[in-house]
Amino acid sequence: GGVGLVAVAVGAARPIPRLLTVGTGALVVAVAAAGVFGASPESLVVATLCALLAWDYGQFGVEVGQQVGRDAETRRLLLAHAATSLLVGVAAITVAYGVFWGASGGQPVTALVFLLLGVVALVAALR
């Protein structure tokens, strides 16, 4: 996870989109490993959202910097994008988490499927 965090930070600061993507992949692998080793569903959902938002914010910042130049004033645009992405992400994890808790104890595979569908919906909404 730490390696992924450093890669995301460097990829966003330098703008290196490939490094940003690799770093985000490392963050997602770290979240999956945490799930395998028994992390709580709440922390996994929040960590997944944070990893996806880091990738989205970084990619958007790099793209805007390439299109309008790094010296352009883009703070309001970036903040609006960040707020919208956060709102969509919170809505997606709320639905996914609600389905997870709404599933009965005899259907954990169904709950996992709906949780993964929530993540897919989040990724689709961010792109």
C-alpha cells in the first residue's frame, strides 16, 4: 500500500499517467490483501473508494494540465470534479454497503456479488 501511495503521488506530481495507474493498482491489491487477512468490510469499502478517487483525481489533473498547461488557473475546475467524484463514490459505496448488510447470513456470496457490482458501478461512473 505504501509503495502504491508513493507511486500515485509521484505519478500525479510529475505527471506520469502510467505510474499513477500502476500505483493505483498497487493500492487496490493492498485493499484486496487486507480483505483476505480479515479487515472489516467498512474499512475495505472506504479504502477502495479512496484508491479509486486517487486515480480519478490524478488522471483528471494530468489531463487538464496537458490540455490547458500547468500554469493555468484550474483550481475551481479541479475542486468541482473532486466534489462530484466524491459524491458519486459515496453514493455508490452506500448502495453497495447497504446491499452487503441487507443480505441474509445464508447468502454471503450474493452479498459479495452485489458489493463487486457496486464497485463496478463506481468505476463506470467515474469514467
